[in-house]
Amino acid sequence: MSMLEPVHKVLQATGHDAIALVPGANFLRVFGKDFHQMERPLVVVVPKSGVPVAVVPNLELGSFAPIGFPGEVFDWRDEDGYMGAFKAAGAALPQLAKGARVGVEGQRMRVFDLLALQEVLSGVTFVDAHAAISAIRLCKTLEEIAALREAIKRSEVALEATLMQVKVGMTEKEVEAILLSELFRAGCDGLSFDPIVAAGDNAAKPHASARADYHIKAGDALLFDFGGRYNHFSADITRTFFVGHVSDHDLAFYDTVLAANTKGREISRPGMTASDVDDEVCKVLERSQFAAFKRHKTGHGLGLDVHEAPQIMRGNNQVLEPGMVFTIEPGLYRDGEAGVRIEDDVVVTENGIESLTMFPRELRVIG
Amino acid sequence: MSMLEPVHKVLQATGHDAIALVPGANFLRVFGKDFHQMERPLVVVVPKSGVPVAVVPNLELGSFAPIGFPGEVFDWRDEDGYMGAFKAAGAALPQLAKGARVGVEGQRMRVFDLLALQEVLSGVTFVDAHAAISAIRLCKTLEEIAALREAIKRSEVALEATLMQVKVGMTEKEVEAILLSELFRAGCDGLSFDPIVAAGDNAAKPHASARADYHIKAGDALLFDFGGRYNHFSADITRTFFVGHVSDHDLAFYDTVLAANTKGREISRPGMTASDVDDEVCKVLERSQFAAFKRHKTGHGLGLDVHEAPQIMRGNNQVLEPGMVFTIEPGLYRDGEAGVRIEDDVVVTENGIESLTMFPRELRVIG
């Protein structure tokens, strides 16, 4: 089987005349190798018919060659700039004439890559085919699920080790430093993203940054949204704890989120749409006394990208299939007071889901 | 002073009718806050005249509000999608009519952001203004240099701690795991990038990935290209060691790179162009017996982005000024055999440069 077979399936499904790929999750899935995305563009164009082309920085050739790319490679050196290589690549794609349509990864390709392609493929229309291209990664292989499981297991070890060290009076930054250190001690080989460690009112911001000047106090919610990477796959876990003690109001608040999370894990199964999952989970929040504090959808796909398809949200009619992996992460946020989110990573099985996240969800008072 | 003053300077310098910003280093410098860039677009448009607008995911409003954005905010919720907010934002920018030019960060903005802007600002031309926008970060403040110095110091502590643990027979992956753990133990609060730990023939690839199946052997070059982040600023350090012993040939190879690195640190001073620095450094390599093994330019700017202006390469006529920070990282790569790179982070002073990197450069045999 050609390594480009998944790309040819996308070409068939979309009817586009070519697909362009840049380094990132889709590139890694197709070619088994990833590259930095900085100031040096690296772009592959796979036409429906004819020879694929790649524009590659000269200093990456040693890493690119082992891929065994089945097409023509145009490299460029720092001192010459990249437009010469793009021009040569464009000339090698005469089939992409005026009126042709090229699908690109809209959420991944940067504008300067697009501008270079537009300059050398005049008259060609570039369309956002992010969803269609990323669909090649929708259903995970057993090997991929094993990597995810390992990333999650190691991340959970790090969380437990961190909790043992949290004390009232520490700053969020101090707790974050402990978590980071523990993630690598647990054997993660990267971070899924910069972790969120947020206490008290900061936990009410879904994507908060840890503060160096806020000292965690008794009664605070303490939210961790984090994950380590293992073998390119990313864990994405959220747990919320209370420090020292928890009020009855916060207990009810927490239990509402937990009920929504539980609902999501109970009802998800193949054949359902992502929209239906979100709808059922959201209803638990919307029918509660805390309906006003809901801010976001239920979850997102998870794999080589931390946020990928399927987006678990109303309006997304993607039908769930075995092998899809996504997060179930309902949350409630009382501005200026507290936030609670409980996030699991689940894989769709033949008759439901299995949660890859094993960390207990029952309310836990720490410190 | 308005927080938008740096953006207005870019507008004046470029003559564009508006500048659009997305989360990232420039956004962080202007607004003092960064945001995740995943599936939810967040875009700010600052017109030459009239009220700036921002399109912001609803769940980020709690983090966005404290910025004190001096303009109109259009938020959108997951269930509604983002085009409604873009349309409202476009309608609030009637001055951006047909023929207007909007500068964007070509190396940072993604294609789906651009497509959304193009849809609601019809007839407007979007141009890559990455260099002009990033120029607001060219000269670092004393506070920024202090953060860089701290990131570098902590990274160097981690490197020394790692070297003490390296033994013949370890895999590159094992050494990488030690380095990652030591970076966070040393108090870094993030990674500048996924580190490169490459031995033997792998060191001949400028951007190699650590292998789990290669055991480091005596006589190998062992190259570390890595950095920890501190307070948003990124260290970027390369040192190459030899394991057990070093051949005379490798010694001459190493000394050639060291001579180029030394040259770069000796000659760089304000008033010189980036092109001249690269030229002088490259000549040391090009006039050596190892000229055929040179693969890349001398270096790049360093700050909130790991690779930013000024690019230290021939053809870049940017004049160096006090406060600019860049890397001096000549390298030589013998395919299939060994690679050596020695990278320092330097700040331009009133009459030369100061190397923020203090780690010794003399050839060191470890393990």
C-alpha cells in the first residue's frame, strides 16, 4: 500500500484536484515523521494524478529522505530563500491549472505557506479541507490507542504525585512547577499543552494561566487541566479538587458537573452523533440550578492533536464509530468565585465507550 | 500610552489600513496575555482609524476581559460557530472597503482565520506583514533580557545535571528523558521546543529526533539542542560533546565549528548588518577543510518566539541595535557520521555583544 493512500481517499471524498500538507498531525500520520514549523516552510502537494511534489528546507533533507517520499523534492537553502523551490514545484504541477481546487489544512497551514502556493499556482483556488484531511485520523488503530493509554496513565501518576505535595498557601505557579516535574518523572516525553493550574476565582476561567501571586487558600476549588505526551499521543485530563474543605453550595455545583460527565460516559455509543452526545450532556447542566454557568461544548477529539475531530458539540452530525477517541469535559464557571470541570478521554467501543482516564472522579478534598 | 501604540507604529511604517493579530508572541507583547491556538479562532483587527475589533470565543471572555482591550468585542459560542462574530466584526469596520490593505502575521496566522476575514471584508487585500509586526519585539527591554537570562541559566543547570548521568549504552530517548526531567527540576516553566538529543550519525541531521533503539557508543558525538522557558521567554542552546573519546578528525571538525562560533561572538556589534555577521561566520566554515559540510545560516532572533527576527543570514540587511537578541549557532554535518553545532544566545550591547549563554564551549569528553 502506498503511504499516500489515505491522501488519495481524501482526494476522492472531496473531489479536489490536489491536497497540500504541512508538518503536523496529518503529516505525521501519513509520513510517519514530523518537522518543526518555524520560519522555514515545508509543504507537500499531492495531486489527483501525476507526481507529488515537496518543498523542503535543505537542512531538513537528512530527516526528510528516510520518509521515502514518492515524488519530486525541491529543496531550498537559507541564503536563497524559499520562493525558487516553490516556483520549481509549481512548474512540476502543470495539471493544477486555472480553475483547479487544492484542499489545505485550514487550522494548521499558515498564511505564508498559502501565499507562496498562490503565487506559483496562479488561478488555482485553495479551499479549507481541514475536516476532510483530518478524517484520516478519526478512527485510531490499536497501537495508537495503546500510546494514548500510556500517555494518560503516566499523566495520572503525575497528578497523584502532585496532589500529595499541594499545601494551603502555595501559589498556583508553585503547584504547576511540581506538576511539570512529575509529568516528566512519570515518563512523559512531552507536554500535550501548557497545563492549567487554577485556584479559586481563576478556576472560573476555562483557559486560565497559573498566577505567581495568588496563594491557594482553604475552600478554594483547584482545577488541573493537563496532559503528558507519549510517543506523539497526548493525554488531556481535567480534575477539580477542593482545598481543606468544601461548602455545601460548591458540593452541589461539583456534583452537577459530575452528573453531566457521568451522563456522557453512560450514553455515548457507536451510531450516535457527536451532536446527540453534547445535547444529552448539556441538558444535565441546563436543567440544573447552575444552568447560567455553562460556557462550552462537551469535548473534542484527541490523538496526535490535542483538539481534533470529532468535535463533541451540537450541530456536528458526525456519527460515532469504534476507534474514535474524544474528551467528555463538561464544566461550570461562576465568575469571580469558582469553576469545576471533569474531563475524561474515552474511546468508542463496539457497544459504548471505554474511559481511558481512570483517575477517580468523586469529589476529593486535598491539602 | 495606549497598549495599541506599537501597532499604530506598524501601521505608520507599513502604510497598511489595518493590522490583524492572532494569539502568539506579538499578541502577548501587545496585550500582555496569550491564548491557545486550536480550533477556536481569536482575531484582533486594529484599523488605522476608527475602533479596533476583536473576535473572541465566548469561553475565553473571562481571560480576555482583564486585558482592557480598547475596542469592540464580538464573542461567539461553540454551538453557534464563529462566522456570525466575524460578520459583526466586519460590519464594524466599514472603513476597510474595497482596495484596503490589511497586514497579517504570515508565519503565525492560520489559513482558516484568513478565510474568515476574507469572507467578511470583501475586496480587501491581505498582505504578509510578519516582519513589520514582529519588529515591535526586535529590541528587548531589560526586564525581557532578565527573563531570557533566567531561562538560559536554568537550562544550563539542567544540561550539567544531565551530563553527569549520561553513560555509554544509554539510548538517545533515555538521555532525552533525563534532560526533560532536569529542565523542570531546574525551574523552567515550559519547553522552548521539543529538545534534540542526537548521537553519532543522528547528530548529522540538524533537526534530529531522539531514537529509542540506538545505544550511545564510545566515540559518538552527542548533540543537545534544547531550552527551557521562563516567564514566556525561551532559551535555545546547543552544545556537542563526545562520548568516551574523540578522534583527531572529530577534534579538528569540532574546533572548526568552535572557531566559527567564536568569530561570531567576537565580531558582532551594533551598526553591523545581520548579513555581515552570517558572512563572517560562514567564511570560517567555508574556508576550512570541512566546507562541504555546512548546511545552514548562523542564527535567528530569540525572545517570545524561539525563531524570530533578526534572522542572521546573508541577504538580511537588518542593522543590529542594542537590545536585539539572537543565536550564534554554526554547525557542520557529516552525513552518516557526526554533526557538531555550538549555539549561544547573545544580546547586542553598546559596543559588541554579551553572551547570555555561559556554558563552556571547549570540547568536553563525557561518560
